[in-house]
Amino acid sequence: MVSPPLPDHSFAVYVSGNTGVPPSLDFYETHLLHRPRSERFRTIHADSPPSLDATGDFMNLSRLYEDALLAGPERPCLIVDEDVLTYRQLHKTTLANARALQCLGVCPGDRVAFHMGNRLDIAPLCFGCFYIGAVAAPLRCCDTAPELARAISDCGAKILVIGKEQLHTLPAVRECAPGLEQCFVIGGDPAGKIPSWEEQTLGGACDPPLPHVSADNDPAVVIDAFTGADVPNSATHSAHSLACRARDYAATLKLAGDTRFLTAATLCHGAHLAGLLLPIALCGGAVICSRNQEPHAMHWLMRRWRPTYANLPPGLLRAMLDAPGFDPALYAGLTALYVDGDKIPPDLDSDYAAKTGGQLRKAADMSKCGG
């Protein structure tokens, strides 16, 4: 197939600083998808593959999934139980979230908080923030209302997007976080009082936003840590540091396009976005998670999606090994199984080896990167 010529407002022209239109999926498919890999890279950035370029003239974390979108738009990016988000859908919904945030007056550097359990919406909402230069502030779904209010006030969020399962915390949060300007719900409000985020992303008067060009030290993600005390304890990470971390995680773990990474974590946490979603999107693989962190749910995911990597807490893995009808074949395809904590319990390590023939690794080893 002969590739069509690049239009005047191509992605290459756009990222060099000239006025143009945001790179739509139609543009990718029409002008780049069928080009040779090396030619696509030269077109987008003259020096290096875009998804590995953390310091180029167009620094935007939403570009991390660009290579995956070009290589396999129908491959899964995020799997939550039976629900699947492909890279094509990720790109489309990222632009929709970016447009919605822009229409609401969110500017580069503004904080956008989100508080929800595992669901597909987390990825495009996060990348939508990156796209316009806003700072993503994912709040742990296990937080109580006072903790949430403290975290929102600490990070200075002006908008909160909350899952319907967490709506019960909202009245107390609003009372204790007066700086919060707008709240939206994902999944619907039974009482009909909270506006729907899905309706915001359907489009409207705003044109598609232009991707923000971030400086190396521009903030990108707020990671809130639990201390058990009513004191601020959040850290802000820059776009550059997150891009470097994603690159180094992907290289250290040898992630690839066929990687399917099972986690029992709740993705609505800055550390999990930085350590899982971003490096997996960079390599074109998929994150697999569940709304139910029980042994039977994890085994169902393993049977259904055949992960190649896994990261589990020791208590959950112990329950999985002791579960009725344990099937060692489910673990045969794992390249590595990482266990949370600084030290693997010796009895868990030996029991896992006896039942599966495999060897456990410490989750701390996942972050022993060079960047």
C-alpha cells in the first residue's frame, strides 16, 4: 500500500511549533499507520521514537501511548474484569476528556482530582489531564471523607470527578474543602443532583484542544500518601520525571506489546498510574485489574486474560494458593510474579515454588531503574 502524502498541517509540522490541528485518530490512520516504523518515527520526531523522548521539543505525557496507537490500535490498553479499553478508544476518549476539561476552564497547571474504584475511565481522564497540561490528582478510593477533603485541599484541586460508588463521601468533602469549585460523577447519580461526567465528554461548543507543550519541570501528577495523621503528605511529580520513570520501568521489566500485567491494586493512585499505566502504555501492553480483589476474581482474570506479569500483595497470593481447586497451570505463563513488601515471607516463597515451580520476586525490584 502506498502511503498518502502528509498534509500541510501534519503532526510533524504541528509539533515543530506551527499552527495546526490536534492529531486525530483519522490522521494517524490515514497518514501514519501504514508507514514503515522507522519512517513514522522520523516523521513525528527527527531524533528518536516519540514515546521514548522525554526531553524533546514536544513534551507531553499523552504521547506515551502514541507508538502503541500506531502499532496496534485495536490492542487492549486497560482491562477491568470483562471491560476492555483499546488504544483506539483510549485516544478517542483522551481527546474527549481533554475537550471537556478545557470547556470547564481548566488551564495548564490546574489540579483535577478524581476518586473512583477500578474502571476504564481512569486512563482517558488521566491522559486528558496530561494532554492540556493539567495536573492529575488521583485520590485513593479507600480514603474516608475527612482524608479526601484533606487531600483535595492539599493539592488545590478545582474539579473533582468521582465514581458513583464513592458518592456517599461527597457531602463531607464539599464541607471540608471549600476551594473545590465543581464536582462530577461517573456512572450516574441516583438522586440526579450531581452532573454527569459522561455528558461533559460528549462534546459541545469547544473545539478540540491543542496538546500542551510541557517544560521538563512542569507538574503532571500529585501522589498522595497515607500517613494516618491529618497533615498534608502529597508529592508532585513532573512530566519529565514520569516520562523517564515509564521508560526505565519498561526497560527494566522488559515490557513489550504482548505484555499483560495483572494487578490487585486500585489504579486511582498516583504511584500506580506512574508505575503501571504509564510504562504499560509506553510499550503497548495492557493492564489487567478487577473491581473485586478476592482470590476467585484474580483466578478468573488469569484464566480469562492469561497475564504475563503479576503484582500481588502477600496476603492475597497466600489466599490464592490455598483456594479450593487451585490450578497451577494458571501461573505457567507468568514471566514474573512480584509480591508487595520489602521482604517475601519465606513460607510463601517456598509454597509458591512447590505448587507452581516458579519463583517470587519483590515488588521493590520493579522500581530499581536507572533513571
